[in-house]
Amino acid sequence: MKLTILGTGNAGVAECYNTCFVLSNEQGNFLVDGGGGNGLFHQLKRAGLKWQDLHTIFVTHKHVDHI
């Protein structure tokens, strides 16, 4: 299993991206939290991942910085 960290910030950050990451294994790529907003696409691109390759999305809770 591989862990790709896309962001580590909290809801009020301006200099980094909100907490979210991708777990990858032979079954696919699993996004855990979206980090909030469309900056996710930029973070995926920086990590060499395409949004089309995401298999499942897990949202840990309903705060705006996780959806």
C-alpha cells in the first residue's frame, strides 16, 4: 500500500492545502477527504495522479475542509 499526502493543513490555512491523502494498492486509488474546493485537482496533478484514476472517496466528517 502507498500513501500519497496531498495536504496537511487545517481549515484556515493559506499557504498549504487542507488535509487529504490518497491510499493506493492493487485494487485502486482511494481518496480520503477532498481537502475542500477545486484545489484538489492541482494537488493530484502535483502528485502525478489523475482524478479519473480515483476509485473511491472517503469523507471522514462533514466539515468544509474535508468535503
